[in-house]
Amino acid sequence: MFAGGRVEIARPLEVGQPAERMSQVSAVAVKQGKSGQLAFVTVRASTYANSSVR
């Protein structure tokens, strides 16, 4: 399930140029809900093209 997100675009990608996306789990919080445990995971992702963040 996806709860929400934010996007910041430093520079646009160029059509036809290779790009790479790197994702990292930066935080995990386990909480107790009415029907059991819930895990909230924060994932940070960066997209690189020509060795710079896009």
C-alpha cells in the first residue's frame, strides 16, 4: 500500500539517455493498529543520468 510521497526534480531527464534509479530504506517505524501491527517505511530514491542527480 502506498500512503503518500514527495517529488523534487533537480533537472529533467533527457529522452534516449540512460538513467539509473537508486532507492534506500531510510526509516522503519512499527506501530500497533486496531487490527495488528503496521510498518511504516520511508524510502528515498534518487535518479542519476550522466553522473548527476536529476
